[in-house]
Amino acid sequence: MASDEILVDARGHRCPAPTLRLRRALEAAADGARVRLLADDPLARIDVPHFAAEIGAEVLERGEAGGVLSFLIAKPPTWERQPSRP
């Protein structure tokens, strides 16, 4: 992990918590920041890329080791907090 990455460790949490934690980290981060999410919920394989596409973020890396999923997301420069859907 690079020192300029923001780490969000959501291991041990189930859907939708990993994606919600990622959302909060991106909201607080500067434009263009890179956030690494660690999750062990298998649904994150689907939820995280879908969320990233929805907000226009780029998934720079994705991987899995020892049952832990890792995603590196670049915050889009023009993204602002969107209201949560019901």
C-alpha cells in the first residue's frame, strides 16, 4: 500500500457496510484521492465496482489474498455527495 492512499478496513463487516465506509472516506477525501478498501464480504466483489461506476470513480486495482478483497479507488475530481437512495 502506498503512503498516499487512504485505508478503509471493512473486514468483518457485511453488505452494505463496506461500500458505505468507502463512500464516507471518499466524501471526506480531496479530489483525486486514492482510497484502498479491504473487505472480506464476498458481495463487495459486486457492490464496490458498481458503486464506483455509479459515482464516476475509477477502480485502479482489485485483488484478493487470503479471503480479503482489496480495491483501490480514485475519487473523481467532480464528485460530490449524492443523496442516498431508499
